[in-house]
Amino acid sequence: MSESTRTHPAEDRDTKEARLQHPSGFLALTRHESVPIIVDALLDLPPGREFNKTELADHAGVTRQTVGNHVDLLLDLELIEEVPDTSPRRYQVAESEVIRELLEFNSALNVARDGI
């Protein structure tokens, strides 16, 4: 690394803090410890499977409150969608580009892991 591109530890901390305050999509998804676990559980569900917060929590191995804390993020990132006219509220894995890309990424990671 050249001297002109080398950063100082304080600059590294500032950059890290800036990233945490304004995360990209990937960091927004993974910055909460339980969200990757929930997403992994979503990727394991069959297409069209409906669930409520308790069912998703049980499937993911987290608490209902944990799922409830992250439902808005999952909705905003188009990972899940609400099933209309359900009470209590039910959800399903979204039919979105984000889910298609995550499934492809997850598949590629599984292939790479199996090759290790």
C-alpha cells in the first residue's frame, strides 16, 4: 500500500462509524445479530408458505419479539410481504428481485462451502 493510500487508525474508526450510521443494503441486512438467522430461515421456507411472527420465530430459533423488532426491516427490504386480509397478520416470502438474488447468492455460497 502506498503512503498516499494508507489510512490512520482514527480515520479507520471514522469510516467504520460512518458505515454503521449509514449502512449499505448488505450491512443494513446483517448488522443486527438475529437478522441473518431470520433471513436464513426465510430462504429455507417453501414458496408461498404463509407464516405469522410466532411461526417465523419458531422456524428461525429466535423469539417472537426478535422477529417483531425486525419485521419492518424485512418488509422494507422486500424480503417478506404481508398477506392481505389476515388477522392476526400473516406474511410470506416476497416475490422480489431481492429474494431471487439472495437465493442465488445463498446457492453459490453453499456450492463454494461444499468445495472447501
